[in-house]
Amino acid sequence: MIHFTDRLINGIRTKQSPLCVGLDPRWENLPHAISQLHATTQKGRAAAYEAFCIRVLELVQPYTAIVKPQSAFFEVLGAPGHQAMEKIIDKAHALGLMVILDAKRNDIASTATAYAESAFVQLKADALTINPYLGRDAVEPFIAEARKHHAGLYVLVRTSNPGARQFQDLKTDLGKVHEVVARAVNDWSRENLSVSGFGDIGAVVGATSPQELAHLRKLMPQVPFLVPGYGAQGGSAVDCQGAFNAQGIGAVINSSRGITFPFKLDDYQWEEKIVKAARQASVELASLTSN
Amino acid sequence: MIHFTDRLINGIRTKQSPLCVGLDPRWENLPHAISQLHATTQKGRAAAYEAFCIRVLELVQPYTAIVKPQSAFFEVLGAPGHQAMEKIIDKAHALGLMVILDAKRNDIASTATAYAESAFVQLKADALTINPYLGRDAVEPFIAEARKHHAGLYVLVRTSNPGARQFQDLKTDLGKVHEVVARAVNDWSRENLSVSGFGDIGAVVGATSPQELAHLRKLMPQVPFLVPGYGAQGGSAVDCQGAFNAQGIGAVINSSRGITFPFKLDDYQWEEKIVKAARQASVELASLTSN
């Protein structure tokens, strides 16, 4: 099987865009055309999430190589939510899309292994987001399980929320906390390089400022980036340029609400709006990979 | 409804022990008496986890006020695992036990709210473990949701794994990273004090050394502690003394495998072994609350 990052880069080349479409379904954001067909029970909502997300996958498939379901929105619907997430991931794979499961997991030893198995065996995700606070030995079971399945990880390095600075920007003898994490992630990623020169351990790096993004790219030359904060969260495409290397590779840029909820709830053209938003984001981000 | 920490302290007084029993079910650790009744399918294993954990709850109920299911071991079984966890939590409440859901969640804004709703509304847990790396604004939705339901949170401050020092012990201008987190957690907890003088935001603090535990108790005088690492993980009761204040209150001490898996798989007296282990741990830890 092909290395995670080579599959990722191949997918980006094929779709000619580093766009990643986030799937963050919320009942109150669903088009009436979908929500009216379902009861407001846990089971009904899960069925509506499944129907909506599967339609979104079909609509965005020409414009993106990667999708990122947000686990929390499915978990909150209990077992039916979990089943909906399974089916959405299966559908994504059937459409040739790669899946980054956004679950920000973290724990030690066999518990960490269970989380990783949940992502890579049970849900068959291609990559999982994880939180580094517990240190390398806690990250190790995630790495072992990811490598067993030729999957990837994205470690939270610097998040895009305003309060991220409280702990992530604390100054230490070795630089800011998130810079120390960044260097560690680069070391971990170098253990298993792909043909592209990037490893299989990625970093979540918010598009907080173009300078910071470029600085973190320098600290992590062999780490694939996952950049949230584009679109509805405020970042522009040009703000994300620093996430890419000189060859225009090494990052995926996520947009969730901007692509999946660009319509009014009663708009009968909601599908066309999603297609238009996906196409526009895809083209806009394509420019970042062209130099 | 009574403040989380007052309910916790009342429970500890009633059972005369700060013991917390961790529920970390693993197929290969189940007594044959249970595993032989179930298929090795996802559904069969989930049914076995449910049967085993519900029996454990009945057996340990006289000796503990609190149980801590580990979400990862249920998640790895998909939707049936999730349903098993729901039923186990319901059973714990029916037996008058409080439930700390160990899931180490973290995210921002509405995603954090969804995780918190999943814990406090969908699963009805009394408390949830969370990871602080993203900072206060990311913790805020968890706090808001916990307070709405008179529930608690336990923030990872200093974990017990050897690699925890890699990031948690980095030296900053304001002390080690985990000490900065500790002071923040104390501030957050003080916002909502119980009759006991403790707030509703707790800290996960590994029983790594008695000195460190006592030091962290000083940094967080108003924070309820959850201390892992007792029993099978190597810590002794006396090592945990520092987690308590001068009145002998303010902490729960978790033991998982030492209580739930003290038998050989084919031992037909596995239930008696669990009762014996729970009683012994309960009595041993009782001494910590008596001064």
C-alpha cells in the first residue's frame, strides 16, 4: 500500500487543489429539504446527517481529494450517530476521497491503542487528529497503529482559537511550547518518509498569521500540514501560502461551513450552492500549489 | 441540584473511601464465564463488556462511590460499544454511583459544546476528563455545559506516563508548563465553589511522586483531584496522601485493572476476587481521608 502522504499528494494533484472539506453537521444548519424528511429524535437526526453528508460528498467530489468529518457532531447522537459516521466514511472511500477523522484523541498505552484502532480499523479513516500534551510515549501507540495501516496522524501544534496562546505560546528555554512540539513532530515524521520527502505525522497549524505559518513550515520541513481557519473562520487563501513548501506541496487547507452551509435553509437550490462554494474554494486554493 | 463536588464528597463519606473504580474492559481480560457466552463479533464483544461491567458495578458498589469508564474501549466496538457504555452508565446511576467519563476531549467553540453535550446530555456522566492544550476559550464550552448540568470536569494537568515530562515539564517564565496549567485550573474552579470549598473543575494528577502531588495540591487548593496510577500502575496508597488537604478531602484515587481483573480467566471465583480487591483498595485508601 502507498504511504499516506504520497496518497494525499497524488489526490491533491488529481483534483488540482489542496482543499479539504470539513463535515460538521448540525441539525439547525441542514436544508429543510433534508431535515423535513426526518424526525428530531436521535435516530432521525443521525439519518438526516447521513443523508446530508453523503449528498455533500457526491457534490464536492470533483473539487476535493480529502474530507474531514468532525467526530463530536456524530458522537452527540450516540450509537446512531456513530453508525452514520461509519456510513459516511465508507461512502467517501467509495468516491475515492481520503478521510481525516477529526477527533483530537489522546491517552496512554493500551487506551491510546484502542483509540487508534477505533479510527483506523473500526472507522477505516486515512488519518486521525491527536493532541500532544501527554508526550511522545503517549503518541507512540497512535504512531504504531497508523503505520500498521499506512495511515497518517495530524498532531495539534498551534490551534487557531484566540485562547491558544495561553499554553501553546508560553516561552520556554527551547522556544515557545508549540515550537518545541513542532520540532518533536518533525522528528517523529522523519522516521517514515514518503517518496515526496514528507513523513506520515502531520501538524494542525491554524492560519492565524502568514508569518507564523511560514515560520512553522521552516521548523517542520518534513511535516504535512492541516490548516483550519480558511473560509468561514476568516482566513483567505493567500494567508495560507506559507503552509506550502517551495514546490507548492505539503499542506491541505480545510473549509467546513463555508462549503457545506452556504445556503438559506429553505433554498431549493442548496445543492447548486454547495457545488459553487466547493468549486470556488478549490480554484482559489489551487493557486497556492502552482509555483 | 447539589454541586458536583459536594455530591462527590458526600459519596466518599457514605462509602468511607475515596476509591474510584476504573472500567477498562478488554476482551482478552474477561473471565471465561462471561466471554464464552458471547460471539467475538463487535456486537458480541459489546454485549460481553456490558455484562461484565454491570456485574462489576454490582460487586464494587458497597466499596466505592465513583466509577470511571474509559471511553476508548467502548468506542473501538463502534455503535454497539457506544450502546453498552450508555447502559453501563445508566446502571451505575441506578446503583447510586457517580460516573466520571474518561474521554480526554478537547476542541473549540461549537465542537467543544458537542463533546460536552455528548458527555452530560447523551451519556449523562457526572464528570468528564478534558485536555487543556487549546487554552481557556476552548475549555469554556465544556465549563458552560458542565455547569448547566451541575457536573464536573477533570483537566489533565500532570499525567503519570514517563513521557509526560516532554511537554508538561518544560520550564517557562511562569514555572513548568503543567504548573501554569495548574494555576489556571485553580482559577477556573474558584468561579463555582461548593459548600466544601472546592470548585467544580478538577485536575488529573498522576501519582508520580508524593512530593509532586503535595506541591500540586498547594498550587490548586480549591481543585478536586483525580489521581490515576494507584494499584496495577504501581502507586501505593501512602504515595497518594498529598492529593488530600489537611481535612482529608479533595481527591479520588482510581484503580482499574487491579480491581476489575484480579483473577485468572478460568477462575470460577472471579466475582469473589473482584469483591476482595475492591474491599481491600477501599479500606487501604480510607486511611487517607481520616486525619
